[in-house]
Amino acid sequence: LAAARLAAPGGGPHAAPAAWSFPTSRRRLERGPWRRAVAQATEAPPSLAATDLAESPYGAVEPPSYPGRVEDGFWLWRGYTVRYQHHVPGGGGAPRGVVLLIHGFGGNAEHWRKNGPELAAAGFEVFAVDLLGYGFSSKPDPRTTAPLRVDPSMPERFYNIPMWAEQMAAFLQEVAGVEPSAGPGSGAFVITNSVGSSVGLQLAVDFPHLVKAAAMLDPSLRMLHVKNQAPWEKPFVPAIQWVLRETSLGESFFDVVAKPETVQTILRLIYPANPEAVDEELVDCILKPGLSSPNATRVFMDFISYSAGPLIQDQLALLGSAKGRAPVWIGWGTEDPWEPYEAGRGLYADLPAVERFQGLPALGHCPMDESPEVVNPFLLEFLETYA
């Protein structure tokens, strides 16, 4: 069950595109923070043209197509390609702040397509980024690639929360132009969903001057974490994880569930108030990026075998205004079938770092996409509070 609920982003055959396009470096670098980013970048310019990449990051699929889709940007981090989407602030004046949107497990930047434009229209410069291994970012093979950042609690895992936090820190500095030297109270607004919340909070813990405030939507309780496993589960969970990660059974399972009709069925379970939102557009947005590399299955299996790393409550204990660090808001779908609202409220609502804990009535695990008309006002209020 735990594996099945995570398998929705999956894979399947698609035709290869005849061509692809990328933003031109000069056009993007002439705007606002891009000039600062050029000075800070040490390995590559923050925005790449087609000629800068050896091969299409879209692999054997065409990128999703829907009204209002913004042009993809690409950036090199430690030799790997990272895809992001940039929503330019409205109003014509200076940006009111930088907003970083971090997706959940198996998601990607497209999952914020209903939120980024509205936040940008309020005057904020918004970036939605694909974590390494997801979306149209590179997907290094975790079996053959040394970790970019070792998590001491499980050092053999390539895909881990501290590594992704480091990726986001580099992005904020090199691409978004956030200045870490500005001191407490500066930095970006970080908005997250699901396990992306663990990444966002670790970013705030490890790089406090890069994060001004954080808002989480339905953060993952990480019930497969070794600290959360019941005693009777402890012998079985690692054994099942090993089988899925190290044998062909994992790939077979992935192939079975990673189909459009299966993805749609699973997503409708976590969109209880608005299952109609799980349409062909959403399935394409979630499914297609997972097909951009043959390593997608191994990425998936590597992370579901990661039963370590920081827990939300431990991260929150290090944050908050009283500690001179980022305050946190939490919005939670009251009908989330994966991460129960009452469990989250009991764990987090009364912690000092959490300045607001708000239930989102009738919504599920991905409320920002299920009901943006409810979630966007909540996010805008968060931004206005700390801007």
C-alpha cells in the first residue's frame, strides 16, 4: 500500500518529440536578479540555451501542453540539469520578494501551475523547481552514482533530504539571486507540498539566511521512517524495500502501476472534494516527466527505501521567530487520506515555530492543485504577512 500510493507519477511509452526549445540565456539574464546570478554562478550560467545541453532533457516524451504554460528554464547544478519555471512578477515594479515552490514525491514544477501565476500577479517573483531525480531534471542512477551530499543517517542513499535542500540553496543564490549575506529576516518565501516540506524545512535549517518564511501544504508524516515504524514492522519494511530496490520486482511493479488510467485512479483518491480536477492535463503533467529518463524507476525505488533523515517535528524545533529563524505556516486538507489532518494537527499545531495551522475543509493531499481558489488566498495571506 505504501509503495502503491507513491507510484502514481509512473511511466509508459510516448513518442519522441521532433524538436524542443529552451529560453535563450541573454534574454533571461538581462532581467533583475539574473544579473546578480551570473556573478554568483561558478559552474554554469543559470539559464541555458538549447546548444548548451548535450541532449534534450525531455528524453523520449513531449513536455505537457496546456493554456498559459510558461517556458521552461534549465540550470546546471554540480553537472546535472535542473528544470524550473519562472513566473515574472506583475505590476511592472520591483519584485516584492522571491517565492520558491517545492513539489512532493513524484511531482514536479507543473503541480504548481495553478498557483505560480496568481502569486506572481501579486508582485512576487515565483520559481517552481524540479528536484533532482524528478520532473525534467536529471535522474542520476542511484545504484552507480556517489551521493552528492551524504545523509549520515543512511549514507548509501543518493536521493535524500539534505541533498535536495542543498540543491534548493544553490538555486536560490545562483538563479533567483537571493543574497545570503542580507542576514535574518531576509531570503525567499518557501512554499511546499508533501515530502517537499521536509526539503523546504531542511533548507531553512541548513541555510537560515536564505529563507524568510515557510508555508507547508499537507507535509508528509513519513510513516515509513525508522522512528515511526511499529516494532513488528521493523524487520519487514527494510526487507520489502530491499526487494523493490534491488530486484526486478520493483521495476515490474512500477511498470504495472505507472499507466495513465492507474495514475488517474490514484490521484482521484487524494482529490476528494474535486476529483474532476484529475483530468488528462493533470495526468500528463504528473506522468510525462517521469518518462524522461530510463532511471525513473530506480529514482522511485531509491527514495521509497529512504527510511531515515530529518522528521518535520525535529526540523520545526530548530525554526521560528523566537530563534531568529523562519516562521512556519501549515495548511492541511482535512480529508487527506495519506497524511491524516488530525495526526498532523496533534504533532505540529502547538509547536512554537508554527505561527498558523489551518485546516482546508474537505480537501485532500494536494490542495494547491485540487482547489486553488481556496489555497491561493491562504498563500497570498502568508506572503502579505511576512513581505
